[in-house]
Amino acid sequence: MINHLLVLPRLRIQNANAISSPMTWGFPAMSAFMGTVQALERNLPDDIRLVFNEIGVVCHRIDPQVTEGGFTRAFHLTRNPVDKSGSTAAIVEEGRAHLEISLLIGVEADGGDDLKNVDRRQAIAQQLYQQVQGMRIAGGSVMPARPGERRHWPELVSFDADEQESARQWRRIKRRLLPGFSLVLRDDRLAEHTATLKAEDQHATPLDAWLDLSRLNHECHLTATTEKNGETKEEVSWEMRRPYPGWLVPIPVGYGAISDLLDPGAVTNARDPEVPFQFVESLYSIGEWVSPHRIQDPEALMWFVENDLERGIYRLNNDYTDTLIND
């Protein structure tokens, strides 16, 4: 249960990383935003003692930097300067997108910081909001507000112990987050669709289900009609097949180990030779974009780290499905 929620509204991010994994592009991976929260927590001022537990992201606008028109699109790429020999440097494909998002961070007091005091909470929210302005989020730069643009103020909300009052506080926050959509995890849709495909073909795999849910499927239907002269005529129609309602998208959710955990310094050119090293590959699942006004519990929006070190799984999780079951 979230007792305190930090709301950092309407952050404008320029040139965020739009290549979220080797197989997906568009909105940045949730692990990128989790990295932002971890960096913010590690650089907290000495007078702010908080622990960041989870994060939710509401997207208000996304503008991918791609060519327009047609079915095939390409990223806008930059021409890099010539190398030291004077030759033209190779182009490294980089996908970028401009975003406007709101960050929601579940926090706890660490060391007796008084989060019951309204003035103290507002001071913390304002200080952290200013600190985020100078950070990189998902590889992009946070842009200042335009002249004359409406100002959006951060806040640190302490939820009341009374359920009705707590629900009222959450409704007020949700109104601030509109219009927008939040990404939640739908592992249940992937598991259910895998079982459906296996019933039709025993060789079907979760990858088949993931690919089937990731694309737009159209099916051909033949309708036989009898004309006045007694002849039978077949009419062809195409219909989109959607196995589940909602805006489902393929997403990366973390990493899985493909090697043993190696000793520090055992791998040449590792980023940090002081920590153990392990080769990994991306893990994938299905996500759903949901409007915040449909969320009855703030826990449903939040993502948190859930690692299984024995199995070599490093991933993020989300309790949206559990909140649906409880409701």
C-alpha cells in the first residue's frame, strides 16, 4: 500500500530513446524510468531522507522522430562529424521521441523525515522537481516551460488512513493526470493467449502468442447470398480480429541471464570492473495503455523491481492484474 506519493507533473523531454529493446520501439522501456528514479534517490540532498519504492508513468504526448507517410517508417538520423582520419563516420541508428510525461513515485520516510507536515512535503516536492529538471530521463533532456505556458506544480501527497478520504485524494490526483495514458503490465493476457493458441496447435509457443498480440490481424470472411434468379453468390469481407479489448502493446520488462555470474574484472571492457558481470538478453511481455481515470488504486499504476537472482532474472513487475482480481 502506498502511503506517500510524489507527483512530478508534465515533464517535457526532448530526444528520449525510442528504441526500447532489440524488438520494440516507441515509448521508452519502463526500466529507463526506473533508472531515473534510482539516480534521483542516490543524489538526494542530505536533508531529505526518503526511500523510493516504485514508479508510475503517465504519458500525455509522444512525438516519434520518424518519417511520415506510408506503411514503412524510418528514424530521423544525425550525420556525425568526420573521424580522425577525415573519413565519413558511420551512422549509428538512434531512435528518438519527444515526450510529455508525469512521474508518480511511491516514497517512504527514512530517518524520521516528517511527511505529515504539509509545508515540509511541499518543500521536498519542489526541491526534487527542480532537481529532475537537470537530469536525463530515458536518455532525453528535460526542457523548461515555454514563456507564457501554464505552470504545473509538483506535490508530495500523504494519503489519509481513512479509506474514503484516501480515495478522494486519489481522485483529485487523477484529474491532474488527464488527458493521458499509463502503461500497465498484462502478463495474464499473454498467458491466456498462449493457452488459446496451444489448443489450436500444440507446437505454439509464448513467442507466437506475443507476436500475434503485437500486430493487427485481419481475417477474410465469405458470406453466401442467394439472388432472385436462384444463383448463389459469395461476398468477401475483411474484419479485424481483436482477441481482447484494450490498447495492448509489446513491451520489454527486464533481462534474463544467458551466462553464469562472472567475477568482477573477468570481462574486458566491462562498464564497471568492480562489480560481478553477467551476459543477459531482453525479456518481453504484453502491456496495456490505460487512462488514469479508470484506475481505482494508485498501486495499479506502479512498477517495481522484482528480481530472481537464483534464476538470473532481473525484471520489473506491476500489480494492475491483481487489483482487477481484488475489485
